[in-house]
Amino acid sequence: MSRERRDIVALYNIAVAVGSSLSLKKVIWRLYTEASQCIDPANFAIVIYDEQADTLHFYLAFDRGEPIKPFTLKHSSNSGLISHVIKSHTHLLIDDLTKTNLHFELSQLQADKATVRSWLGVPFLNAALPGQSAQGVIAIWSYRAGVFNQRDLWFLSEIGTQAAIAIRNAHLYEASQRRALQIAVVDDVAKALSSTLELDEVLRRMMDQVEGMLNVRAGFLLLRDPDTGDLVSQMALGAQANSLKPFWIPRGYGLAGQVAETGKPVIAERGVDGRREIDFRAQNALCVPLILHEQILGVIEVLNKKDGSFSQRDVDLLTAIASFAAIAIENARLHESVLAERDRVIEAEERARNELARDLHDGPIQLVAGIVMRLNFVQQILARNADPVMLQQEIPQTIGLAEQAIQQMRTTLFELRPLVLETEGLQPALEIFVERQQQQVRASGQATRVQLKLEADTPFGQLSRQESKVETAIFAIVQEAVTNAIKHAEAAAIMVELRETPVGLYVTITDNGIGFDVEQVMSKSRQQGSLGMVNIKERAELIGSDLAIRSAPGQGTRIRVYIPKGKDERLRKRGKTGLLTNSQRVGTGTLVRPHGENGNPSQTEYNSDAIKEG
């Protein structure tokens, strides 16, 4: 059979193989067997190029008739003949390699250092798909010079076109199979993660899924601290998971820190993280981010795959799992937050009832008891027909006690539900509150002076109306602070200052009383479940304001609050407050303007991350 006929028959058989099989392995082997009918197969190589992984995989290779074990090279750092053909997208025919500066990648594997002389390589390219990268190379070589001719070049080029079609079809088929498997796997993960709202159980189920699907020896789930950006370990998998102590990774440190900063998955080999906290020798690692609403919640990192290295398939699969995991974690967090909020509301209601009971017992009930005693005495006077002068003395005193009781009950009702706050706004409510407090102080014989100072950068110089919950919170904070100062601080002067600017409201409550150790009082309040400073802090958190409480024994107390007018800004700040610290003498001077240029809060006064000066 002539060479031309053999070439045509071989190419036909290759075309049939390409059309009848979607298995890359089978197609490549058929390429080799059919090509060997027309060319010497003793020195032959088929190399597949993985563009995403930037690798050259020597899939099938023979040198002087001996098979070469498949191996992989990094394409971008390789300067050999195969990479040259891939980059240039054109064939390369060399009559004598010793007369060039080029080298053949397989030469380094030759034990006897024999010199390759002739070399021919063509890229796998489909002319019908312009702009497509070369998918690989088919190469033949000889240890004699001038062996190959234009007929060999034409034949290999035709094989290269058929191979490009076969490889592309195989990749598309594998991708579709992988996608179908991934959808099924992710569906299982989604069902497992959505079946519970307990955060620990969500994390455990997720790590179980990861371990089984990726077949790894170790792994970690780390969530990002919203304040520092550091990664904090939440759960581990593998043989040492139960014995591994919790650890944290500084922001941007190691592989996990890099992924948490960039939001991009990373595959790494050997010594990937450099973390002393982890007692694993990482041969390879894969780390993907947990992203929800464009926010990076944390990362999932898996180490030491049991069956080779991590691939793009593993990246896609773990990324899909991470997407559902981020939603599940957020849902579990919201669920826990709702439960915590419910418990906090119940505790607050119980504390409020106890506080109301104490106030009624110490105030109006004592006065009413006094009224009853005096009325009993009046009844005895009338029964004995005693001197009417005694009635003239007793009745006014009884009326005075009744008026005082009425005043106290009105004050209590006003504090429980200040209707004027709902109907007229914050400014009238504060004015009435301060006036009532001053009257009550005088009636009790105390010398404390309670003052209110209002300033509004508005067209009419009056405080503008805010959202109901904002006004209610501000009133409650002022009420709590003033009441604490009157009852416990032994203050001679209490100053309530409120200023409105275009961007927010600034509230300061200052007294010159005995002061207190903030950290000790806050800790004691949490343990005993009392109101006080904890109540003020919770009110500030709920409306997304910045709060600073400064005090020290014998140095007075200053409570400062900044409430942004923008609803979005308040939502971002919810759950965060400023510093609660001891400080130098506070005094009762006027409000230090906590605003910078354009009415914005100054960084040293009201920024929760920066309130560190006295």
C-alpha cells in the first residue's frame, strides 16, 4: 500500500474514532495506533495543554520504543520545544536540533544523554474555531538528522486538527458530566445544610460533606472577625480534628489570609500556610472563600488530597459548597440572633417589671400608706369629738401627701409611656422630663440641679422629628442616665445636652457625682441582670449609634452618644458601640462639640474604632 493511501486510511480511521467516542483516553490511544501505521512510533509523544492550570501533561510518550511515565510541566516557566509550539500556534520542523539553541523537554529524562537530532511537532488546533488556544501538541523525533519531510508535516497537521476536535469534544463531555455531578452533589449539600438552623450543626454537616466529596486528610473552616479581619477557626475535619485546639490567623497571613483578602480560590503545593498552630505537613492545599452579598465571611481550606493533587473540578465543587455554606451560616447566625434578641427582650421586660415594682414600693406606695395612717388618725379624732384644730393641722398634711403621690405616679406613668414623645416629639418630651425630675428632686429635699441644653441646626432652631424608635431610644438613654445620677451618683449638677446637625444627633449626659469603675459595673450588671449601664448600651446598639461611657471613682460620669440620621449607616453600626472606659475628671461643663468638618463626627470623639482619648 502506498504512503498516500496509508495516510488517508489512517486519517479516516482517526475521524471515525473521534466521532464515535467521547473518552479522551480512548481517542488518544486511537490517535497513536493509527499514526503508527504511517510513521515510526518509536519516538512519539502526545502532550495535552491545560490552560487553566498552566500545565503541559505528557499524556502518552515513547522514546526508542520504551514507554515514558506520564508527567507534568509548568507551561509558563518552560522554554522547550513543546511550549514553543503551544505559544506560537504553528508547527515546528527541525532537521538538526544540535544546530539550534532550542531543547526538547524529554531530553532531561534520557539516562544515556543521547542527542535528539530531528524533531517535528504540530499543535492541536481546529481551523474552524479561530482564536482558540492550542489544546496540545503531537511530536515525533529521531536521533538522526534530516529524517522528517513535508509529507510527515502534512500528516501530523491533519492528525492535529482531528485531535483538536476530539479533545474539545471530550472536554465538553467531561465538563457536562462534571456539571451534572456537581449539581447533584451541591443539591445534597443544600438539603443537608438547610435542614437545621443550629450553627454548630450546620458547620459540622458542611465539613462532613467536604471531607467525603474531596477525599482529603484535613481541613478547616475559618470565619472572619468583622472588627479585625482575622480568621478564627470554627471547625476542623480529619484524624486530628477533635484534638486540634482553636486557633486564629492574622489578617492577610498565609494561604487562608490571602484568600480572605482577595476573595479568590487558590491551589497551592507544599508548605502552603506556614502556620505553626496547625500540626499538619501540607503537601497540597485548596482554599476557597465564603462569600455572601459581596462580603467575605471566611474561608474553607482543605489539605492533603488522598488521590493526587487538587484540580479545577475540586475548586468548582468546593466553591459551590462554600456558596451554600455561606447562606446556611448566615441563616443560622440570624436564627441565633433572633433567639438572643428574644431572650434579651424577655430579660429586659422582667428587669423593667422589677424596677417598676421597686419604684412603686419606694415611692407612691409609701406615700399612700402615709395617707391611710393620717386618715385613720383623722377618723379617731372625729370619733372622739376632739379639738377641731387637730383636724385643721392633719388634713392639709394628708392632702400634701396625696398630691406628692399623684405627682410621683404621673412621673412614673410619663416615664413608662411619654405620650408627648409620640405626639409632639423628642424636644417637648425631654423638657417635660427634666422639669419633672427637678420638681421631684426638690420635693425629696435634695439639692441636685438638673439642666437641659438643646441646640438644633435646623430652619426653626427646633429638633426635627426622627424615627419613632430613634426618639424612644434617645429618651430612654437620657431617662436612665439622669435617674441613675440622681439615685446613685450623689451629683450636685446634671447636664443633659442634645445637639442636631445635618448628619446626626449628639447627646451628652454629664454629672459631677461619685463616679464608678465602668468595667466593674458593666460586669456586675451583666451578672446580676440589673438595668443601668447595660440598658444604656443595649439601647444604643439597637439603633446603631456610637456610645462612649467615661467615668472613674470620684471623677463624675459622662455618657456620649452619636446617632447618625442616615438609616443605612445606623444599620451598619447595629450591635456595635464605642468604648466603655474609666477616664480623667469629667466635670459638668458644656458639651465638647463632637463633630468635625461638614458636621461629621470627629474621629476622636464618636468613632467606635477610634474613641481612645480621654
